[in-house]
Amino acid sequence: MPIDRTYLETLSRRRKDTRAYHKHQALGAELGEILRDTKHTALYIKLALTFDETKLRSLAKRIAENTTVKNKGAYFMRVLYSEDTTKPKA
């Protein structure tokens, strides 16, 4: 029995929607979109639990605006852990 094409299209659309139920999940998804690195959304969700929301968002936006950076996700991680001012939340 062949699979209905509209069903596959519906599944494809649903997969792209975020299912964020908590604030840190929404922030992690947002960081992934800002950095164009949605493959590592789970990592960004974990960072959202650990670090300050405002600092993460501003750092991601600052890096996204930098056109010379090729791998924005990796650069984000490097800058995040190299800044002395950014400390995990207590």
C-alpha cells in the first residue's frame, strides 16, 4: 500500500515546528535559529539552563551579525567559554 503524499508533507512540516514547553527550551531553539545551527539545539537548551538568558542571546546575535565567521555555532561556544565575564548561573 503506497503512503499518501499529503501525509508525508504533513510530517515534514510538523518536524520543523518547535515543541518548546519551557522557557529554556524556547531559548535553546532560538539560539539554534540565530546561529543557523539547529542540529545542536539540545546543546543550546543545556546552555540556557546554565547561563544567563540575556548574555546568551546578545552573544548569539553579535556573532550572527559577523559575516566573517563560517561556523557560528563553534565560534559561539569558544567565545562563551573564553569570556571572563560570562559565568554559569548559581
